[in-house]
Amino acid sequence: MAEPAWPSRAEVAAVIDHTLLVPEATQAGVTALIAEARELGVPAICVSPAMLPVRARGLVVATVAGFPSGKHHSLVKGAEGRLAVEQGADEVDMVIDLGAAVAGDYAAVLADIVTVREAVGERTVLKVIIESAALRDDAIVEVCLAAERAGANFVKTSTGFHPAGGASVAAVRLMAETVGGRLGVKASGGIRTAAAAAELLAAGATRLGLSGSRAVLDGFPD
């Protein structure tokens, strides 16, 4: 059986959030991120909320809330997201309370996401980071369903900072099957090669969060 054809470089670039979320990020680093995104043909950047506002005309600006631990009060996550939107963010990637998910308290997960959804408004794209590497399959399914019920636009695998790991093909496939195309699936965390990105896209990822976008894109055909 023939392997599926890889997407083109341009097709992959079109689904990348070019990301800079390291604690030591500077405004100069954000400026370089924006320039590189434009050079690579990437439509979106993702930066820490403290770096907002940014001048990134023509690019989608994403940021994070409750990052990276998720162990923030829901009202704090909501306030962080709302302030980010007021400062020009188009999209907010929020981290769930992972402990609630591990404990099977999916009502708490739902309430957490609803609080942020209401705070950022319906026009803001909301992505829900679930830390899939730290969850059992049944918990991944339940958290994805909670995100859908709460009105999220995407479910996202990882922050990239959890010791359990980042995106995996198995998790992305399960997330994609669960949301059934009704939500997007963002794969993020530890994606460093074109082969890894291609596998995740084939498994159902509709967005990629990459800090090393150039290295990944260089592996795809023009």
C-alpha cells in the first residue's frame, strides 16, 4: 500500500502558528518572529501575553492563557484572555486544569473553558490545550467533548513544556476522531521535523504550533 503523498511546503506553511513562548523572549525576538513568519509565508504567530500588543499587520496574532501549568483560577485565565484580546490578540490558547482532567472532574474542566470563552467573546478563536501526553485516552475524549460543549474552536495537544511530552500521532488521531471535524485540532510540542509534521497532519491535525518552523518547512517539497 502506497504511503500518502506529503503536502507541499506552501500547504504546510498555511496551517502553522509560528511560536515564541519561551520565558526569555524579548521584544527583539518577537520582531524577528514576525519577520520570519512573513518570509516563510506563515499566516499566524503565537506569543506570550506580556509581549502584546505587537505590530503584525497581515498576520493572525495568537497568545496563551493560564500558560503553561493551567493551575490558575478560571477568572484569572479569563481576565488574561480578555486583556489579550483588548491588546490585539485574535486567538487565545488556554490551558485546562490538568489535575481536574486527571481526577475525572470533567464538569470542572467544562466550567474552566466556559469562563474563558465568555471572557474573550465569541469572535475570538479559542484553542484548548489539554496536555494529551499526560492523559489516558478516555480522559482525552472527555476533555475534547467538554471543549466542544464550551464553544471552543480547537483542541490542542500540548504546551510543549510538560515533562510527559508533546504531540503524538495517536493523540492527534483520537482527538480528531472525537471532534469529528466540528473543531480544529492543533498539534504542538516537540514537532521538529517534516516527517513528524507530515504524520501529525495525516492523523488529523489541522493546525501546527511550531517554534522551529523553518527547519520543518525545509523538509517539504516546493
